[in-house]
Amino acid sequence: MTASSDAACELLDRLVARGVQHLVVSPGSRSQALALAAAELERQGRVRLHVRLDERVAGFTALGIGRESRVPAAVICTSGSAVANLFPAALEAHHAGVPMLLLTADRPPELRGVGANQTTHQPGFFGDAARFAADAPTPDGRANGYAELADRAFDAARGGSVAHLNLPFREPLAGALPEWFVAGGSARIEPVPVRADPVVLERGPRTVVVAGADAGPRAAHLAERGGWPLLAEVVSGSRHGATVVRGYRAGLADPRLGGRIERVVVIGHPTIGREVTVLLRRDDLEILALQHTDEALNLNGRTRAVPDIDIDTGTPVDAEWLAAWLELPAPEGAEPHRAELVDAVWRATGERDRIVFGSSRLVRVADDRLWGRARVHANRGLAGIDGTVATAMGVQLAADDGTTRVILGDLAFLYDAGALLRSGSEERPRLQIIVGNDGGGTIFDGLEVAQVASREAMDRVQLTPQRADIAALAAAYGWDYVRAQSRAELDAALGGGSAIIEVPLPR
């Protein structure tokens, strides 16, 4: 037994006792004590272990697990540039309010700042993205307080935050595991519920509920109790209930509706509709935002963040206000090829399934076309294209039933192609990756840059047209592949098993 192994076992044992169910490991030398302790926990059946070669993929896999389960997964990596590769997932988790634990191995203090291999300044590496960060004491065989550090990190992360423990280890880096750990470790510690007193709102004045990413069923429930119009983005998971408004974009643009709004309740992170962004910038509105991340949503300079909201049901519903919004027709939409793709995926998804939207042109088409109850995820904290496939894999690993379908564009898919690689000992998750391939980033066609750039410049530095052979890429990673060129072929593919499904789309 070594001091490093003893400390690693103490830390992971406590995290698992507190409720961590998934560990994501990227192999490395400095982190070997943590990795071997994780393998022993898997052998005992106390956790599910996922091994990912690429730390960026590991981070987004943990992000997906946290998205679906709302329990932090712990990522284990070695020192140096490995830590930097966790940054994109940590930023997304911070901005989206997803719980995550980062356990980064490091050199001991005497090897920092002296040119040692694979060494950089890791304490506080994630800055404001980490709600809690600690540079742990170097294990020396005595009580180093690693269980207490685990408690502090878990408590910080479980509400929807990132916690970072930087863990310096001296050689020998691993040894025999302690007997108490091999014997089964500590019993589970039941979590203490965290409750917050809600703000009670009367049903008037004229109010709308805006549901952005990660809002979930809570937004629909609140809007129904208040008798308020529900303006829900497709990535919210809130597009159901008696008050959901299909034509909300047109309503916001209409002075007789959008112009008469007096109060907005915001749940989740709205990012898709520009009309919603314009609404939330108005400084004449009372805006209340349910605080679900460490970053306050304050677009109009006077937004009030609240922990929870309840309704004073003794006040009357403004039935005329609600009816005017519900009378708005659903948008007709455009882009029939993309509309047919997202419609097919939506219809194929049952109650036990999940959908993950990538940040591409397809999610905006879906926002116009898709309605009804569905379990939806999307990385809209920063709305980047990175990590979409890995996130979807994490969602499915945490769900452990049904099928997860990820809809994304060709560039988002290629950006995260490394997530297709898995350890030979791990089963492929039940995942369908639907790639709408239009040969490049045509989302820029609808942005301002298309009005000022030349065709040559647009192709060179914005659209980045590609000719990747997705079938060959799927074969290289050992995935089944289907090319669906008609609705019938797409429906058949969606009714099958795990696969990469390529859908050619016009530019």
C-alpha cells in the first residue's frame, strides 16, 4: 500500500458513498492510483466505469451523464495538457447548470515550476467555471482529509455546478489497495434534501413563461397553474400542457401581444429564438429567472433571480390574455428536407427514449416544427458544436433504457468523431447518430455574414465545405452505417439498432 493509493481510495470511496454512480477515466501515469481504485469499485459493482482515451470526450461523456441523472459523474485524468482538454465540457456544465466532478492528478509541489514533464499550473485551472476548487495536500501516509474534500466537492457540485479537486501524488504512484477498500468500503450516505423557500406570485399582471434549454416539465406545470402562455423552445423539454403556444415567435413580434407583456418568468437557458432575446432585453419588464446555474441570467439589467416559484391560486386567471396567445397558428416553417428529418426522428422517439440536439441548423428547424412531450437534451449553455456525440453517449449511459437519438449537422459530427472510439471491453450504448449532411456549415447562410462576405470567402472561412466519407469513418470505428435518402429509408433506420444514419441534405 502506498500513500497515493490510500488517498485515492479514501477519496473515491467517499464520493461513491455520497452518491456518485459513474466514473469516467482517461488513462495516464500520474493518475494511476485513482484509475486502479476506480477499477476496483467497478469490480465490486459499486460504480459504472467508462474509459475514454480522449479527455475532451471523457469530459463531455460526464456532462451527458450529469444532464440525464442530475448526479455528478467524476472525471479522472492525468496532469498537464490532459487537464486543459476538460475545459470545454467544464465551461458547458458551468453555463448550463450541470453537476460535474473533475479529479485531476498533478505533480507534487516540489516538481512544479521547475520544468518537470507534463506539468503546468493546475490549481484553480478552471477559474470561475468551478464553484469549488481545491489543491489537495500531497498524500504522505497520514490522515490528509481526502474524505472531507470529497464531501465539500460533492456538496458543491450536486446542485448543478462544477467542482475541481487537484490531486498531487508522489512516487510510488500506486500500490496494493487497502484491505478496508477491497472489502467493500463505506456504506452509502443518504443525501440531505436541499430546499429553498419559493417566491409566491399572483396570476396578474400580464405574464408569459419562457422555457429555455433544461427547463423540463417544471415550466409547463408552472405555466398551467398560473394560466400563463408558455413560450417553450424545442430544447426545453417543456413543449406540452394546456398553455403551450405554438406561434410564440409571431406573438412576440405582434405589438398587441408581445408589446403588452408586463412580466416574464424564465426557466432554463433560452438561446434559440431571437425574438425571445429581444424580449428579455427590455428594461420595462419585470423578469424573474429561476436560478439553475452559477451564472445569473440578467439580460435586461434588472432580472431577479429566484430559487423557486409558487402561484397564489386565489387570484384569477386572465383568460382573455391566455386565449389570445393560444389562438396563434403554428409556424408554417420552411426547409422541407430538414423538416422531414427532424419530424421522422421525433415521431420515432417513444416515452423511454431521449433526443439530443446538436447546435446546428437542424435545431432551429425543429423549433418551428416539433411539438409534444419528449425527453430532450442539448448543450445550449454555450451552444457550441463540440462534444455533441460524447454528450449523447453520456445521456444514454445514465438513462440505461430506451434509445438516445442525437440529431446534428455534418460539421458537429466530424468535430466529435473521436467520441465514436470506445474501449474494447465496453458495450456500445443504444445510440443512433443522425447526421444531416449538407456538406458544410450552411447555418451561416442565415446570419449577417452572408450579406457582407464574398462567395469565395464564405466557402473558405465560414461554410468550410467538406467531403468526408462518413461510411468509411463509421467502419473505421466499428459502427453500423445507414445512408437514408428517402423518408421510408430513414423511418426504417430509426426503427433499427445503434447506428450512424447519414441523411443527405441540399445546401
